[in-house]
Amino acid sequence: MFNTFITSTALVLSLATFAKAEAPVAFDVAEDHTRIYMAAAPVHENGMPAHGNAFISQGYIYPEGTLADGTVGVLEDGSPAFPGLVLGTWTCDGYFVGEGGNATTGVWIISRQTFVFNDGATVVTQGTEIADIGKPNLRPVTGATGDFAEVEGDLIQTTLGFNDFWGLSATYSFESGASDHADAGRTTFDFTVNDAALDTIYYGHTTIDEDDHLEWDSGAPVGPIFDESVIPSI
């Protein structure tokens, strides 16, 4: 009986581990240069997209580390370099901002990125993209389905570089412990009202001392009035 319990427990733990493995907490993306489409205008004099230029592109999702050390994930014809490792499809749409395609640092794109995995699970993230290579940039996760529905934390994008075909190579990982500081930096106000405060609001039982000052008195009653001598009953 005890051995059966141990075996069952091990099976449950194994299944739980397997289920968790279905939702990778980190992955790489290789942009397919044959599926990059940008607006004809506005552009800089050198032809690079300028502020306000709209675009959409797609690429391949790979396991974390696939694109390390400058490994190129897309062949010249746009097909995946490692078809057996492809986890899904990445789609990015948005606008170039600031210096656009000429930027070398800072925010250059405002975008939405949609990760669709082979099993149907999805992650959607919206926010800024920076031109800096190797610098982590936090992007809010605005939606997730399937195995990712329970994953907590926003997504950190780190651009690894661009291949010979000007396709982006980047790595992504979920921010750990995001729920612990979700309210960090927010200013909150306590609007709790007790019975005494309510009594003051509705019946005016509190006197406020203040310096004398000149006021114009219209003679009209102001505020909640419950005196029938002022407003007779109907």
C-alpha cells in the first residue's frame, strides 16, 4: 500500500513537471527577413524607416539558447535553420518611433508581439523595443492562453543582434516574482470612511475653525438640508 502511494505520488509529480515543461519560461526568436513588411513612408534619406513608419513581421520561436553565440535561425530563403526545433510562430507589428531605423540606443519601436506555439498556447506582449544589443527590456504581458495562462511575470526581451539578412535575433524570458512587486511605484489613496465621517458629510455635525475672511453671502442654502422649516414637507 505504501509503495503504491509512493509510486502514485511520483507519477503525479512527474506529470506536474511535464505539464510545467509545456510552458517554457524562456525562448529565442529568429525573425524571417522574407516576411518583414514596412510602409513606403516615412523613411530617412538612407532608406531606413523613420518615426511613424508602420510594419509587420514574422519569425520562428526556438528553445532558449538556440541562437546563442551569433547562431542564425533563418536560412536565406526564409525557412527555419533548425526546423525540428521550431516551437511556434512569432508575429510583431507596430511603429517606428524616435530615430526609427537609424537608432543605435534607446526606444526605437512601439510594438505588439504575439507568440503562437505549436500546441495552440499563446502569449501577447505590448510595449517598447530598444535598439541596444544585449540590454534587457521589460515588456508587459497583455494576454496569454493555454499553458501560459498561469505563468506570472512580464516578458523580458534581449536583442542578440541582426543576421546578414537584417532579421532580428532575440531571446525572451518571463520576469520572475513579478506579482511580488506589481504595486511597486504606485501611489495609492485610502478613501475609507467611518461612521463619524459619514455623519459629518450628511448632517454637518463638525465645526471647522478657520481664520476670518470676507465672503459674499448669497443667502441661498448650501449643502444637504434636512430641516423642514427650510424645505417644507409635501
